[in-house]
Amino acid sequence: MYFGRVVGSVWSTVKHPHLTGKRLLVVQPLTPELKITGKQLICTDSVGAGAGELVYWVRGKEASFPFAPDEPPVDTTVVGIVDEVHVKRPVTTPPPVERKSARKK
Amino acid sequence: MLIARVIGELVATQKDPSHEGRKLLLVQALNLDGTDRGDAVVALDAVDAGVGDKVLLTTEGFSAMTSVGRPNSPIDMAVIGFIDHIELVDGVH
């Protein structure tokens, strides 16, 4: 699953019949420290998430499972609304590894 | 599967019912030299891992769902083991 924030929604009137009634959200991927990373994407919504909320979403065939037995043609779906984020990265970063480069002289 | 480190946890009350009762871990995939490999992801916990643990991360639906015992549910990543030690053969990699 991936972590991000809902930054908007998409309206679509003409769409695949199985997408009827599904909300489409614009999601911005974030790092655990809430910094923007990567590009925005469109996800269907299965939990009632709204703009500004932190969410996590699932990618792939699994994205259609929250709508079972319906099988909508979707590849990303928001499956949870995040209340709290607890992050504790290691304080020390590992030393850079010396690489034996095979440079030609 | 990837080598990864657990760097945090998420708390979510409104989520897919299949995620209930399992920890939501923030997991950072690692390269062999211990540096970060891409962005951190969210994974369900199948082995009771905690922050700081070096773990084995599966990033594919079927294995993730079966490891937490929730088939046909929207789960695409799971922590499925602890890594104690990695041994590399010199001069091969």
C-alpha cells in the first residue's frame, strides 16, 4: 500500500458502467514525514475519504476487491483514512559503501 | 520480495474491514548496502514486527493476502519475516 493525501476529486459523466457511483479522488503521494514525493494519481474511493485527508491506497487487481462482487476496471483504490502517523527512522545513516569501479584508464 | 526496515506505524480507524486486527507498518525498502530504495510504503504485518526491525517485504497481492490470512482482500504488501543476517559472496555481486 502507499501513503498520501487527497488533494481533489475528478468528475466523469461518461464512464464504464461498473464505475457508476464510484468517487474518483486525486491523491498526492507523500513520504512518512509528509513531504511530497512523486506525481499525483487518480484513485477510486472505498472508505469515504475527502479532500485534505491522509489516506493509504492499494494498487493492482486488489484495487477492485473492496467493491466485490462488483469488478470495476480500477487499478488504484483508497482503502483507509489515516488518523496518526508514527515515524522513527534510524538516527544514523549507514556509511557509504566503497565501490570498486571498473573504470578504464 | 525486498529487504526493508520498519520505520513507523499508521493508525487508521476507517479502513477496509480486512485490515482490522493487523498492524499497519510504514516500511522503507533497502538496498544491499543499507541505503533507502525508493519511497517508504505501507504494509500489513504478518509476523508481529516492530519499529527498527529489518524485515522481508512482499510487494505482490496474492502472497500478501495469504500471509495475513485474508484472501480476496485489498492488500498488496505485507511484512512476512525477519531478516537476521545476509551473506554475500565476495566478487560475485
